[in-house]
Amino acid sequence: MLLLLLNFYYLQNYFSNKYFLIHLFIKIHSFFTNNQLINKIFFLQYLKIRNEIGDFNASDLGSALANCTNLSNLKLELQLNKIGDDDVLSLGSGLGKCTNLSNLTFDLGNNQIGPIGAIGLGSALANCIILSNLTLNLCENQIGDEGVLGLGFDLAKCANLSNLALNLSQKQFICFANYQNKIGDKGALGLGSALEKLTNLSNLELNLSCNQIGAIGVSGLGSGIAKCTNLSNLALNLSYNKIGDEGALGLGTALANNTNLQNLTLQLYQNQIGDTYIHTYSHMVTCTRDRGPIYNYLYIIIIRIPIYLYIIVGNILEGKGHLHPNGISTNLP
């Protein structure tokens, strides 16, 4: 296979001449300096770029992507690259012209993206109408409620989506830093409204840990997910928010009404959920319907302060479902 070594400056020309480029892989790491712009390109298989991206390079990359009109599979890893709103708008402008995309992985984690960038990215994705598989990582940015509302509004237009993984989280040790996403009830409600329109979703992975979502937001999010009638696999991480007892009840009730859900992984670390409402989730494990089991697999973990660990692990097909209060230790430091 032909190995081409190109300077990043000539990337746009390379793209414009390769109309049959189907599989594209782009990986950029910030530990490369701006002077190291030599890129390894494996012809017709994937493109690998390693450097610290800047405003100029982001703009050129967006222009290059605009020429890839036959692209069906794209993976962009641009985490830790000091990417801001203008950069994302440039990238989105090119991405929106890749209308034949069916599989997209876009990692923009740990950058400097705000609401404007998130809204612009959503507008670009709305043009990818045949997109069926999307993995989008926006963790450790500053998109906030406004950004989530705009992103969700446009994601709802990707009606063909069957698999969605969306990461809007923060790392645990910086949960309360000033630069967190700060997604609250408004953003969670908007995201729930968007998800309910994605009726073809069968697999959903959603990470909203370390934000500021309360009872109203999580209940609305749960209601939206419950309307994804074809959803069979759900992984939901809402750790380190402000859900409380009322939110736990609303979320549990909504998810229990999702009749086709077979596999559920739910994380609710540190959400001020009391014993009564933890037992509500135990009921999700032990109850069955006349026509058969609710879940093939269920894993729920809830940790709260003071440290008590509750683990619900169930495999209904084997008739198992157990609640273990204080299951590991009640004397953790």
C-alpha cells in the first residue's frame, strides 16, 4: 500500500484529487509541536495527522473535508488541541458537506469549545441525513445549556441514527472546576426532547457526569429516552449531579416504562439519593411482566455521601436480582 509523506500544507490538494476516498482516519495529538507537520497517509485507507492544531490548520482541515463528498466512514480525534468555537465552525463547515457519511467518530474532548461551537457543530451534523452511527465526545469543554440545546435540536434531524454515543462529562477530580460544561436542567430537558425524535435508536450511550442536572432535568431526560421505542441497549452515566430523591424516582419510573429495553447500565454516583428511592431501583430488577423479563442484563450503581454503596446486579433470564445495601464497606475514608 502506497505510503505518502505530505506536509500539512498540501493536505487540501491531496483530498481534492482523491474522489474515491472512502475510509478516512485522522488522529491529532497535542504532544507534537507545530513544526512537526509531516503526516503519514495510507492511500485509500486512513489519514493520520499528528500535530497541535491551530486556527489556520483547523480552517484548512475543514476546507479539505468539504472535498470528501464520497466519504462514508470518518474518524477524527482532535482531543487536547486548544480548539475553540472558530475552529469548530471551520471544521463543521467542511463536515456538513460530507453528506454520504454513515459512520462518524468525532473526539473533541478537552478543548475550549463554547455554546457557539456546539451549535455550529450540530448544524453541520444535521446535513448528514444518512448518518447511522455517531460517536461524539465533547467532554471537558464549556458548551453549557445553550450549547446542548442547539446541538440536540440539530441531532434530532439525524433521523437515521441507530447507534449514538454522546459524552458531555467531566473528569471526577475536576467536576467542580470553573471550566466544566455546566449542563443543568434546561440542557437535560432539551436533550431529552431531541432523543425522543430519534425513533430508530437501538443503542444509546450517554455520559452527563459531573454537571448540574437536577430532578426536573433528569426526569425530562428519562421521559425522552423512554420514547425511543426501539431502544434495546442503554448506558447512562449521571454521576455527580443534583438528582436527589425526586429525580431518581422520575428517572426510574420513565426507564421502567421503556418496554423494549433489554440491557441497562446506569451510574448515579453522588446524587443525594436516599434509601427509599434506591429500593425503587431494586424493584426494577425484581419485577417482571406477564410476557417475560424486563431486562436481560441490568447494572445500577449508586454511591452517596456519607459513603454507602448500593449495587443492584440482575440477570432476569437466570431469575437473579439482588440489592446489597452497604455491600462493600461503610467505613471508607
